[in-house]
Amino acid sequence: MIKLVVTLLVAGLLLCACGTQSESKAMDSWATQSDFHANMKTLIADVRHTATALDEPSSSVRVLHLVCDVLDFDASAANSALPTPDAQSTSLLSRAYDDIDGGAHTCFRAGANAVLRRKALDYLQKGLGELNEAMLRVDVAAGRSSP
């Protein structure tokens, strides 16, 4: 009877070990499956294009609507990949995406209004800083150095 209990216990432990993976491996898998780094390059490029359009007083409402919509779409797509296996990465990314999205929405409403354009730029600057911090955290949590 004791031999059977020990055998079942060992078998249970082996089965449990098969289903687990390290936190860094889980994070690395998430980053790969979500195409995280490529999506972040796209999002950063979108933020820069939007900031350029906002900073140019001659940018038409039509141009602002286009760049702001693209930014909003890509920020929402990135946000849909959350949560990550790492709570700190999820929190940092969520904050960055929220500020970038706030910038996109403010940009869409800005038109020729210099105050709203400045507010949208402030959102984007804050979001980009948070995004850089989040990207570093994702790399650390995934056990790799930044690309």
C-alpha cells in the first residue's frame, strides 16, 4: 500500500512538472506569439507620425483624422494582447497604451485648436516614455536583453 501511494505521488509530481514553465519562458513565449517587438516598432512609428502632424500647424483636419485613427487602431490592437504572464509588464503596457490612446483621441478632436494639439502631444510623449519603460521590462521578464 505504501509503495502504491509513493508511486502515485511521484507520478503526480512528474505530471505537474510537465505542465509548468518558468516565468521567463512564459514571457518569452508571449512576446513571440504576440509579435511584441514588431508591433512596438509600428506603434512607435505611429506615435511619431502623429506627433509630427500635430506639431505642424498646417496639418489639415483630414490628415489628423487619418494619423490619429491609425494610431488608435494600432494601440487598441496592442492592448488586445494583454495581459502578459508578468503583472508588472502588463501594468506598464496598459498605462502606456492608455496614454497613447488618449493622445489619439485628443488628436482626433484637435483640428486647428493649438491647446488640444499640445494636450495630445503631451499624452503621446508620456505614453512613449511609459512604452519604452514597459518594453525594457518585457525584455527583462523574458530573460533577454533589449533588441
